[in-house]
Amino acid sequence: MFVPQILRFESLPSTNLEAARLAGQGAAEGLCVVAREQTAGRGRLQRQWLSPKDAGLYFSILLRPQLQQSDWPLLTLAAAVAAHDALWDACGVQADIKWPNDLLVNEKKICGILAETVETPSGRAVVVGIGINLTQHAFPATLTLEATSVETVTGRSDQLEILLAALLAALEKYYAMLNQPGGRVEILEAWGERSSYLEGKVVRVVEGGDSFVGTTRGLECDGALRVETADAKIRLVRAGDVTNLRPELKS
Ligand code: BT5
């Protein structure tokens, strides 16, 4: 369990960077950083997360997990489950989870999650950063092809505070679940119930310089995605990008 402590900023380069900086100064588990805009919002693999002013929730939380390091990937799955539930509870948005932790509506990204480990004087910690789009007016045209927002789905963009409250409640719930005996399995099940990517999805996987096509076949107990290739072999994906090759776009 953690006790949330929320620090709010008008503008930051990145809420993850600020949370990591404070972690280095000894900040406690549960420290949350929220900014109205990010000038250098970060995605995975040095990619960018567009974070225009008041257009989304830009949030990071510091965790100091007692879990075995090998279970830490489950933290990002738990964060995806929490963001999924928060979007539903606060905004009535039903999202799909794309492995490992993108949230999509109609195949477009509404939420991205970036978990980063940080070395601190009191041990290794994790900063989990979550970006949720509330509106996409300020996005360049190229991004509107791949991104969506709460406003595009529901017509409303004014739910930042209730979304934040729902996100904190859900993070507390699933973090506590993960820390209980048997919690790993429960998180994997919760993830599977919310993701169309669990089983039978034809995907392209890009991992480092490698790229292959296959069909998803569930998760390993550490959260790796099992993908069956044309030669009936199972490959385990731990760090790649996964794309649906047969999108069924709704209006
Ligand atoms: C992610 O990376 O999806 C992780 C994003 C995490 C953002 C949060 S915001 C709070 C915290 N502080 C940070 O600095 N970061 C975290 P990735 O899977 O690499 O996706 C990045 C890609 O998504 C980009 O290359 C674009 O194609 C696309 N993208 C950029 N901005 C977007 C947005 N606002 N909405 C949807 N897609 C976006």
C-alpha cells in the first residue's frame, strides 16, 4: 500500500523525470507528479509523448516495490489495468489494452504508459508515468491518425480531476493486489479480461532489429506475450512493439 502525495506543476519537461529526481532525493513511495503540460514528454525507446497544455492527464507515481525484480514487468500490466478501469469509471470510456500497456479506443491510442527504474540511495525504485488524452485539438494532423482522446469518444474533455482520483484509486487497488499472495495471477487475469490481444490476435512484432508476424497465445507468468509463428513455434515477446495486422475499425 502507498499513501498518495500529489505535487502539481504548471509545466515540466516530463513528470517522469521530476518523479525520478525526487526519488533520488529520498521521496517516499506514493509520490505523484502531475503537470498541466510537458515540454519534453517521453515515450518508450526515446520516443516523444505529445503533451499540450490542459489537453490531458500527465501523471507519474513513484513506487518502491518489494516484489522480486523478475516480477517488475507486472507493474506495467497492473498500471494498464488501473488506467483502463479509471477511464471507464471516470469517463465511461471502454478501452482495449494493447500489449503491454497501451490503451486503445477504435484502434487509436488514448493512453500510454512508461515505467522506468531509478537507482536511489534507499534502493531501486520505479516511476510509472501515465499519459491520458482528454482532447486532441492541439495534435498535429499526423498524430490524429494514431491517437484519440476522451473528448473524441464521449464529447467531454473536462474530467481531469475525477480521472486522476479514479486512477489513484485503481492504482492503489491493483498495486495492493500484486503484492498479495497469488496476486501475480490475479493481475495477469485482470489484464487478459481487458485485452483483445491476449489470444488469437494476428500481430506484427518489432523487437530491436527483428520483426515477425504471428498469432497471440496468452501471457507468460512474467507478463511476456506468447506469439505463435507460421512454423508453429512460440516466441516470447518481452520488449517489442506489437501491431494488430487485422484492425476492425468502427466508426
Ligand atoms: C508510450 O510510449 O506510450 C508511453 C507514454 C507515456 C507518457 C507519460 S505522460 C506522463 C509521463 N511523463 C512522461 O514523460 N511520460 C509519461 P510509446 O509506446 O513509445 O508511444 C509513443 C508514440 O505514441 C509516439 O512515437 C507517437 O507515435 C505516439 N504519441 C505521441 N504522443 C501521443 C499522444 N499524446 N497520444 C497518443 N499517441 C501519442
